[in-house]
Amino acid sequence: MIDMTLTLIELLIESDQGNNINNDSCCKNIILNNNENNDALGFISIFREKHVWCKLLNLGVKLLEDMKQFDACREIYKLLLQNCPCSYKRGKWYVRCALILDYHLQLYDECFRWCQ
């Protein structure tokens, strides 16, 4: 399970360096040509490759939490908070990471530094 999650993280980082710029500009041109407003750009962005990988990693970290593999969860949350475009989930991820550091792993100093 951890190997699969790490593979997903690698794919997430690689997709950030891929050819998403051309796909994004294509989507923007289609929307602007159809006289749609800019809110539609936000809707289409949830189907981008990086956004989908973030959702998959979010589900994977929930499974790791259920299996009580908190060290792996901590690393995945940190990577998600650094590289993921899902801004609406960041607050939840900060809280979960702080909870894992504080309660489950009892790394109080690291939790304090992480929350600053």
C-alpha cells in the first residue's frame, strides 16, 4: 500500500512538470470561444491530472490512517500541502497532520513548528 502511495506521489510531481500547459490553454480557448464566464475555468480545473492525483492521494491517506500507519500519513500530508492545487482541502490536511504529529506520534515540537 505504501509503495502504491509513493508511486502516486511521484506521478503527481511528474504531472506538474508535464504538458498540462497545452491542455489548460486548450480548455481556456474553448471556454472563452463559447462566451462562458471565468467560473467555468475553476470547474474544469478539477478534472486536470494533478487535481485527480491529489484526490487519489487523499483517499489513500485515509486508508493508511485506518491501518494506523501514521508515519506514512505524515509524509503524504506534507507532500500534499506542498504540491497540491486543492486549496479547499488544505485546512483539513493541516489539522489532520497536526493531529497525527501531536496525538498519534507524540512529536510535540514538530507539531508546534508545523502549525506556526
